[in-house]
Amino acid sequence: MRNNCGWRAVGVVLLMALGCRWGVAQVGPRYVIELNGNGGGSVAQGRMQPVGKGMVLISFQGLTVLTVDADAEAYSQDIVSNWPAADLLLVTPATAGRYDGLAPLQALRDGLPVVVAEPSDSGVPPRAGGPKLYPMQPWNALELRKQKTRLRVTAMPGTSGTTAVAGYLLEIGDNRASYRVYVSRSGAADGALQLAQRLPGADVALLPGRDGPHLLALNRGAPRAWVPATLKETGYAFTAIKR
């Protein structure tokens, strides 16, 4: 009887283990996007460059991401038609600033993937046939693939006790190496040291500033006691790191 009970217990444990393993296998990104076009290359280098007030263009081996500060002057219906072309638009979470809802996005090209925080104070929804919105909650992830180039966007929560999205962690690269950029919203409460401690493995933080976007080297999670540097017009070149 004891042997039977013992074997039954072992069987239950094995079934639970297999069930947990299957459950973990089902965990994945909330969204997956496949793009056509040229992506990937032999040189694992990229660049971040300011392209307007509150706007930064991140490029890596044929894949481009345009980040737009939802509270910035550039986020308006009058200027949206002049935004640089990109494979993905990332709108940083709005604060109590001059956010105009989703109305400025109506002028974007049809089908353009746009990452926004959820819920969004939309006001006016995009027109039919316009850009495709991907609402994100904390810890939601989106994966975008363009040939051999990969991008993973993860929505990050704010300080302890908050449930809203405070920024996004972007990991861009290929099967061999990648580079991790944390994109913060305006007025984020995280200080430099807190960022480094909360995002082990992140390589750099892209932070809003009065004189333009700032860069803070996170040294892959090791705190550094120095202020962020202004992202110059010439841009910032980065090299993917083998993980």
C-alpha cells in the first residue's frame, strides 16, 4: 500500500511538473509583428539620433523605431505629417502635460504599428484604415521581426505601488547580440541610480530633458553617480552586445 501511495505521489508530481512546463511554454509576447524588407547585416551596430523636439530615431540593421514624447511639442496634428518614416512608432506614456490623446496619430500611414500605454485617454480615435495601435499594460511585450533583425518592447511599471506604464525596455538585435534601451516618459520619478538598480541588464536609458533627450549609461545594471548626457544632433552609435 505504501509503495502504491508513493508511486501515486511521484505521478502527481510529474504531472504537475509537465503542466507547469507546458504553462511556461505558453507564456510569450502579447503581440508579434512580421515585417517585410531588408533587415539584418554583418555589422552589429546601431544609432540613436534626435529628429525633433521629444523625438528620437533608433536604427539597427535596417530596422527603425521612432520614439515620441506624448507631452512634447512635436506630438501634435500640425507636425505629425513631418515625422520621419519608421517601422514602429513608440509613444511614451503621457503625464499631466499637453497630451492630445490619439488624435495626432490620424495622419500616420495605414497599418503603421504604434505602441501606446493602456488605457489611453484617446479623446478622438484614429480614422478607419489608419495606423494599428498596440495597447500595452505593465510587463506586456511586443516582438517585431524584420528578416534577421529582432525587436522586443516590454512595458515597464513605475515606482513601487503604481500600476501605470512608466516606460519601455527595448531590446534590439539579432540571434547573436542585442542592445537594451530603456525609454522613459516625461516626468518619470525614477532617478539615475534607481534606474540602474531596477533594470539590470539594460545598457542605456533614454530620458526626456528640457534641452532635448538625455542618455544615461546604465552599465548593464551597475549604478553610476553621474548625470545624463544630452543626446547630440550627430547621434549616439552603439554596438550590440553578445548575451
